[in-house]
Amino acid sequence: MKEKKVTSQTKISKKALLEGAVDAAYAAGKIIRKHFKSNRLRIKEKSGNQGLVTNADMEAEKAAIHILKKCEPRFGLLTEETNSEGRQKEGQRGMWILDPLDGTTNFIHRFPMFCVTIAAVIENEIEVGVTYHPILDELYTAIRKKGAFVNGTRMQVSETKNMSNALFTTGFAYSARNLLSTEMSTFEKVSMVARAVRRPGSAALDLAYTARGVFDGFWERHLSPWDMAAGALLVRESGGKVTDFSGEPFQVYDKEILASNSPLHLPLIKLI
């Protein structure tokens, strides 16, 4: 990506933001693929029972941040591992929200369901979303009001209208093990009426697959912006619906998300 001089008055180009996010996702993905094939993975437990982190997470995040800062240095950074600046601050034009490796536990165990996910947010509005599955080389992209794509092909949510024909997906957070009985109860209620429910272990990919029409809906509690931001835009731009559990429109700093193809949204809300 060609570096250009940026001033505070330069207009923000969503196309340029998307290009920067794609470059960053590819750079992080290259590092992740390298470590996926390596036997030299260093693994640490995060403090406060917040999950695992590896040298692959850290190296991928560093590479992505380097590119994102060049693309739009006027943006703040909200990332999972090292640079949690919080919400957009005065003087910042927007925020980069990044998870360099969503699905770290899967990655450690060589279960190939993990991804890089990046969003560009301006005044709390998700403008650009990118999710990259480095093992399958699948790139999911969206610009607000411009549609969503996988490897350049436009995506559309599923057309499933009956719960009995639906395939849903969900996840259980590390920090919510005291709520496991609640999670399992919800899982059971949905499983009783749906064709099936899956739990792959990457919220960002769950949302990308919902946008693509693989899953008919997804829900999860106790998430962070970097888990949901890009994926929420993918679902919206693929014709789906994204809310919190009460049905209110999803906001980027919410802690829960319910995304669906739209016809199944209300039935799913009633169950969870």
C-alpha cells in the first residue's frame, strides 16, 4: 500500500480505510499461518481468566497496527492484546478496532476456525469491516451501505423462515463460566426447535458465516468490540439484522449480540 501524507483536514475515504484494513488483515494472516505450522508456539494465560494469548497473537497485532497507523494515523486504536485506548477521543477522527487472532484456543489446538478481524469506526458508526480466515484464504469485506463480499463475491444472508430448518451458532465466554448453566439452558432451548446449533469458537467467523448464509443466526454474551464490530457490519450489509438480546439496534460497544437472517430474529430473541 502506497503511503500518503495525511493532514487533519484530509477527507476520510472509506475505500482507503477498507484497503488499509485488508492489507493489515493479510499481513496478520501471513504471520498466523506461519505459526500454525510451527512447533515453537509460546502460550500464556491472560490475567483474570480472560483466555489465552500466544506469540502469534502479539506478532500479528504488531504487524496489523503498523499498517493501520500508516493508513489512517488520525484514528485511535482499540485492540485486544496491547493497545486498548477505549472509545474515540476528542481530536481523533475515528477508531481502528482489531482482533489479530479471534479463536486463539482453536489456533493452539490446531482447530482451523480462527481469523483476523478489523473494523473502522467513526463516531460510533461501523463504516468498514474486514474478517480474514487465513487457513481457507477467505476474505470477508464490507463498507457501510455498499454491501458485503467474500473474496469479491457479494454475500446474502440465508432465506430460512422456519426455526425447524435453521442452523444456528453461539459461543460461551471465558469470563462467564459462572453463567454456564444459563448458557447451556439457552443452548438447549434453541436446540429443541432448530435443526442444530454449533459452537465453533470464533465470534467473528460466526458472524461472517451468518452474513454468508451458512448459519441462520448467532448469539453470544460477554463479548468485546473487537469480537463483533466487523462481523456486525458484514451481517447488516448482507441483508441481516443485528441487535442486542432485547431487540434494540446493536451498538459497537455493546456486550452482547444477536445476528440473524431477519425472519428468524424475533423467534430467536424469544428463546434466549
